[in-house]
Amino acid sequence: MVFDLIATSTMGLEAVLSRELDALGYENKIIGTGQVLFRGDASAICRANLWLRTAGRVLLQLGSFKATDFDQLFEQTRSLEWEEWLPADAMFPVGGRSRKSKLSSVPACQRTVKKAIVEKLTSAHGTSELPETGASFAVEVRLVDDRAQLLIDTSGAGLHKRGYRPLRGDAPLRETLAAGLVLLSFWKPGRPFIDPFCGSGTIPIEAALIGRNLAPGRHRTFAAEAWPRCAAPLWEAARREALALAKGEFEETLIGQDISEEALSQARYHAQLAGVADDIHFQRRDFGELSSKRQYGSLVTNPPYAHKLGTDREVTALYRTMPDVLRRLPTWSHGILTAYRGFEQLVGQDADRRRKLYNSRIECTYYQFHGPRQPKQGEEAGEKRRVQQAFGGISEKAAAQATIFGNRLAKRARHLRRWPTRRGISCYRLYDRDIPEVPLVVDRYGDYLHISEYERPHEHTPAEHGDWLDFMARTAGEVLEIPRDQIFFKKRMRQRGTRQHEQVAEKKKIVTVQEGGLEFQVNLSDYIDTGLFLDHRTTRAMVRDAAREKRFLNLFGYTGAFTVYAIDGGATETTTVDLSQTYLDWTARNLALNGMQGPRQRMIRSDAMGFLESLPDDACFDLAVVDPPTFSNSKKVESFWEVQRDHAALLNQVLTRMSPGGILFFSTNFRRFQLDEEALSGVTIREISRQTVPEDFRNKRIHRCWRIIREAG
């Protein structure tokens, strides 16, 4: 005898559940949100409960009918064959729900259905009492659009309770939803699989159960096991079938990663309970370290949401890193479930598919980014076909740009091959946005390259742009015969009120370079600027030429390069001022490199105006360099600095401390800068920008520089 059964699911997984029922051999159809109707005998109840991975419950539908008043609900309910399923001692609590129906009072509907069942059972079983001491038959009346469904729950506890997850981590993902994510992905047994935010392990465990064809309900019990119509032999037969269909361990171990060792400990325990501990390798790893040499794999994950874990700022920062991380897996496909609104805007590209799902009551979207098709067996590896990466990729246009860029670098390198040696320098500019389509700056520091990208609009997604930058760096390395690990890349953003020497990493790649017979430490990895402004090479030489027997002031000292030159030129004493202790320590190291330490080399931590105002009345300098940032809003001072607004007041303060005939070199990188000469009195001013930009700089507006002399008297 066959009867109607309904498998429920979370909204959005109905089609997946339908395919599962097809695989079990049951014809079915989706009859509404979260409901798939199929027909089967008593064995279907057993098999569906054991095997369905995305179903929330398996319900027996005793009837479905129109009901617009309580009499109609009562009579139709009483007419159903309840006695075929419920014995005289059955315990049958009645639940209910109503939506868009005239019978909107759920408690009243429950009472009506309960009364109708009682009348039917007492009559059918020939008894006046129903003790309800036997097996449980949870009845539910559902009313939607004035249509009633009378259902009995065959599952008991929800089917997401597989029995392998007694420990609950933060923001747990339901097992049924995890299985749905895997079944919606392109993953198949034998392909690589990674969940980089695995938490307590639910997604990789469900993938392992799918890959091994292990029935998810094989270790638990169900409400219908106590029903007379679903006798023990039926369940035994269903479990024997599940055991026979189980597969052995598969070759490709699944990977679960997380930053939390506590979560990973839970995941390993859960995998052991699920019987798949040998199929999954759990490892502690930060998402930023994600990589794999495997090809054509699937990444399926449920990263943290701002309102569940961390803060909005932390989660936003994490999501912004995704394109750069996921492009390391060029042949993979990616499925990402998140409740974070604007996710596609953060990663900079639209998903190939998106599906609305619910994780418990949290509305989420499953974003799927499709990788390239895996070559079929026998397909020639050299066969030309377009490879569409999920994240990143190099276009034909980018390849052409790399060729032009490489040719330009090679030409510049040939032109400058003897030039550095003749000038006693080991660091110089090779390329300065020479080609508009490749807006990079390439500086050589001995055997290293330092490449900067200037912020600009482009058509790439963030991941494509990351691949483009890597391609250009690789091209530069190949042309100049410099290994990739000796190439350092920085993204130079347009300044918006912050200090110009931002820290971007903590790798501490420090090398010593030569310039003008002197040595300097540069940090190639950790700051936007390396610690030696190459465009001031000529200005530094001018300072050295003017420094003999002079008292020298380096007001925005940075790493002290001007101070080293002044001492080498014979300055009698030097004062280096900077607000950052990091740069003062760096200055001290540069002085030590050149054997220039001593009591006449003062280093003072202070802001410029504060230092000048604190000087004693008899303090005086003969030579000064003022090379301020365009903007600075350091927390160490009350007001922010703006070079166009504040330069005249600062220069006047310096000039009052200069001796008659004293020389002040003033420089700025602000392109729209206008020197307020009228505000500076008693001085001779000459712009020397053309003379101070070194010949290896194609950009002759890299800075502007003035030589200001305080007049006598």
C-alpha cells in the first residue's frame, strides 16, 4: 500500500531535496516552499529518514482539503483513516500553524483536530478511553490559503540531528544546510575540497558522508520505529541496504581549516563520531594563508557574519581579502554562504549563481563562483580553450601590456647599465609610469626590486587586478633576472589626511644600499616608502656641498639621510627632528653604518613647530632642510598639518633661527603647491626643482624644491 509523504526542507533547497528523492527511486514534486511530495509504502518512510541529507523531516500526509470553517475542518479530519496508523494507546499531541487562512486561530484549530481524531479513534477501536501511553504520533495541522494538511511526523527529532555533533560552537550551521551547500557545489568524490572556515566541522563532515555514500541517519532512531505499521524488519532491511551501499575511504582527503584550535578540536571529535575521521584533515590556519597545489577542487564555506562573530569592521576587512586569497586557486570553484549584505560589492564581482537560504532564522545567500571545466579524460592538455577562473585571470590585453612593459624595462636597464656604478649608487629608478596602461614605478635596490602601484580606475575585478600585478612583477623579474622573492610590491593610495610613510607589513626585509659613498638601511617590505627618497639624491648632494663648518637642522628628519650627507660634508653639529621614534632609531642606525655617532649629532622627538618654539633664544643654524609631508594628522599633536596652509608660518619660524646667509632647502611633493613668497621677508628665494630631480626620473615634477637664503641685517 502506498501513501502520500512529504519531505520538508529549508527554503531554497527544495530542488536539491527533489533530486535526492529521485536518487532513492521516488517520483516527487515540489508543492510549496520547503515541501516536496512523494509517494511510497512503509519502507519509504524508513529509507527516506535514513538517507535524506537536506530534509528537515519526513511527514505522513493523511489528508489535504479545503477548510474555511471549523465544522468543515472537524468533519474532514474525522473522515481520515487515523485508525490505520494510530493504535488505541497512541500518544498524539497536535501542533499547528496557519497562514493566509480564515481559520487563523491556531489553538482553536488544534483543539478541533484533536477532538476529531479522538472521535474517530474511539469509534474505530471500539473504546471509550484513549490513554495515550503508547508510541508518539506527532500530528500537525497546517493551513495555508484556506487549505488544510493533516500530517504525522515520522522523524521525531529533526533530521539535521545526525547524532555526531554533541558540541556546539559559535554560530553553528545545520547539518542539512551544510549538506545542501555541498550538493549544490561542483564537488564530487575524488576532487579536492576545502572549507577554510570549518568551525566545528559540519561542512567537511557532510561532504565526507556524501563522498562515502554513508546514510546520514544510520546512527540515530526515528519516531516511526515505534509504529506498528513500520515494523522492525522494515528498518532492519533499510539499514542493511545502507550498510551495503557505503563506500570505502576515498583517495582525496578533504581539508577543514580554521583559526580556532578549540573549534578544530570539536571538529575532529565530531568527525570521529560520524565515522569519517580518516577522510578529513583538520588544520589550524588563517584564511590569509589558504593555498593548494591541487587542481579543479571545490571550496565550500560559511564564513563569519558581522552580527554573529566579530565586528562589522573585522568582518568587512576579512571579506575584502577574499579576492586576493581565492585567486590563488585558479582552477577551483567556490561556494560561500553569508548573511553579509553587499558581499558581491566587497569582493568586487558578481557571483555566477546566487541562492537565498536560511541558516536557522538568519537569511543568507549562497554565492557560487564557477571555476573552469575540468578536462575530460583523453582531452589533450595543449588543446586551446578559454579558461575562466572564478577569481582572477590574465586577459590577452594584459599579456600584451606585459610585453610592452618588459620591453621598456629591458631598454631602460640597458641604457642605465653603467650609470649607477659611475655615480656610486646601488638604488635608482628604472621605470616611472612610462606606459599609461602600466602605471607602476619600479626602483632597483641592488639585487632587489621595489614596485609601487599608484591608485587609478581600471576595469579589473580585485582578483583580476591582483593577478595583473603579479604578472607585471613576474615580467619585471624575468627581464631583469631578479627572483620573485626579491621583488617587493606596494600599493600607493592617494593621500587623504594620513601620514605619508604608512606601515603595511611586518616582514622586516632590511638591506643596506650605497649612495654617494655612503650607506643606508632601507626596509623593502614594511612601509609604503623604503626609508630613502631616491628623488632627493641630488638635493642630498647639494646639502653635502654646503655643509662644511655648518650647524645643520633636519626638521622632518625621517630616517636621517640628509643628516648623514651633512655630516659627510663637514657639518660641525646636526639636529634631526621627527615625531616618530621609529624614524629616529632608523636615523641612529644610518649614522652608525657610516661611523658618525657622537654628542654633536642630536636626535629629538618632537613635532616641528613644538621643537622650534622650545628652542633657547641663542639657538642658531647655518643650514637646514625642511621636507614636510603633504598632510599629517598624527594623534601625538592637537592640530593636523597641511603643507599649503601651514608652510609659510613654519618657514618663518625656521628662518628666525637661521644665521645671516644661512641656507634653507625646502621641498614638497604636493603637485598643486604654491609657495607664498610674499609671506617670507628678508630672504632670497630661488626655485631649483629642475636641478634637483635626478636624471633617472622621467617624471620631472616628482617634487618641487627651493633654495632660500636668509639675508644679512
